[in-house]
Amino acid sequence: MRNNVATRDGATMNWTTIVDLLDSPIFGKSPLGAFLRVNEAFLQRLPLRARNSGLLRPYGEALHAVVGVRRNRTFNFGTLFMRNRPQLELALRLIDREEKVSSFTIAVLACSIGAEVYSIFWTLCSRRPKIKFTVNAVDISEEAIEFARNGVYSLAGSKFTGENIFSRLSKQEMDELFQAEAGKMRVHRRIRNNINWSTGDAADPKLAIQLGPQDMVFADNFLCHMNPAEAGRCLRNIVRLVRPDGYLFVSGVDLDVRSKVAHDLSLVPVKEMIDEIHEGDISLRKDWPFRYWGLEPLNKRRPDWQMRYCSVFRVVGGHSANVLTEKARVVE
């Protein structure tokens, strides 16, 4: 969507201003909100494949562009265990390619109430038991960090969790991850006690000093809640955490923001499993185009599709002032 449109007198008006005007309540109701609800009611009646193809795809892209500039972005603690399995599978493959690796350092940013952290740590440790994994979990909320550190999740849900937080786990995984209590599931002590929990801001330049170089950084499902300019600055700061030739996992972010930062900093897209990871979290795909965090369908007709839809990047060389000095290479 173009940032500005011309008016009759030759002046320009920002799209955000236009959306704000359409979103202003009339008799207590937002005309734009009503329009979007009608469209959602119609499009949700169609199969996912139908609304993602043909003429409906450009229409969906237009709707999502409008949704994206509404001033309604806000953070929440919603999450799931084993949210994106293909992402974890790729992490294992990349670790396997490291020569004679005996230890591996991982940062999970905006870790929320810990479901993603426990999923990552348990998967890697159980599948690669000979490697010592150090996991640094960081969130800006002290309340979320304390909840995550305790590792107790209600089966009935709570103010932090929905009832479906366990929905993607098998019974065997539940048994290996948790100890059952009355109406609750507690993460096993051996898992909880091997994670470093701390408060921190992913946008803070001092975070790189606080954590030190990381072999792998996960920055999932929080940048989308920032406005694009803020998210771009934050992502550039996050890149500084990754050691040279380390890996950055970043999903749940506006694709235009991620593509621009990846291009500007010469991040190397890992082409393996792009499709699987893109489709790995069905909740994000189902929410497009109705929610700003919704993930658009993968379109291989775009000449830049690999950079646009890739969510895993190799950080090559060193960097200064957030600009990498080495040109991008593509990991086959």
C-alpha cells in the first residue's frame, strides 16, 4: 500500500490518517470496524485455500494492509507449547552441521510465560543429549518471567494462558515435560532448573552486553505487536546478539519489516524448510487477513519469495553500528 494519496487540491494525505478517520466512531461504532467484520464473516465461510488464491488473494492483501495500519497493536501473553515444530526441526539440523559442537548457547527473546522456551530446551536436549545447551530466556515483564520460572500451567487456563496451551502436545510429550498436579501441570524440575531467566528489553542496545554472543537467537511472535518503524529498530538490535555465523529465528513479524532489515544487514536466508516453517503455526495463517499478526500465504511467484518468507537467517561476518560487513550468501 502506498504511504500517501493525493487530494483534489494537490496535497497529500497519509494512509494512516485516512484509516484513523474511517476508524473514528460514529454513534459509538467504527465504520471501518464494521466493514472489516462483514468481510471477515464472508471470507471465513470460504475454504482457506480459496481465500488465498485467485482474485481473493489481492483483495485479502488489501484488507491486511488496512488492518496493519490501524492503531490497535498491543502485547499479550498468548502462546502454545510446540507452536512450530518445523522450526525446531530446522534448529536441530543446523546444530548438527556445527563441527565438533559440545555446547550451544541460545537466547529466547520476549519469552512470555515460557511455553516456547520449554519447548525449545526440551526438544533440543532430548534429541541431542550429548550437547550442553545453555538457554537464556528474556522478557520485559517481570510478572511473565516469574510465571515462566515457576513452570506451572493450569489445565483450565488462566489470565496468562488459554485452555489450548497444551493442544499441540501428545500424551507422551505431556508426560516427559510435566508432572501432573491437581488441575495443573508443572514442568519437571530438571528442565526448569537448567534455564536462565532474566528481565530485559529486546530493543535495549545493552542487551548484547547482558547476554553475550549467542549461537542461536529466537525472536518469535512479538515484533508484530510493534509499529513497523519500532519493530525494524528492535530487529536490528537483536541481530547484534548473534555471534558471527550464528543463526537468527524470527517469525511473527511484519514481512516487509523483516525483509528490509535482512536485506540491509545482509542476513543470509536459510532456504531449507521455508515452506514447512511458514505453514508451521496454523493459527497465524488462519488469522490472515483479518488480524495484523496474520501471516500471508506463501507466494512463490514473487521474485523475492525466499527472502520474504524465510524466517531463519545466518548472521555472517562481524558487524558495526548494526550493519554487517560481509555480503549475503544463500545457505542451500
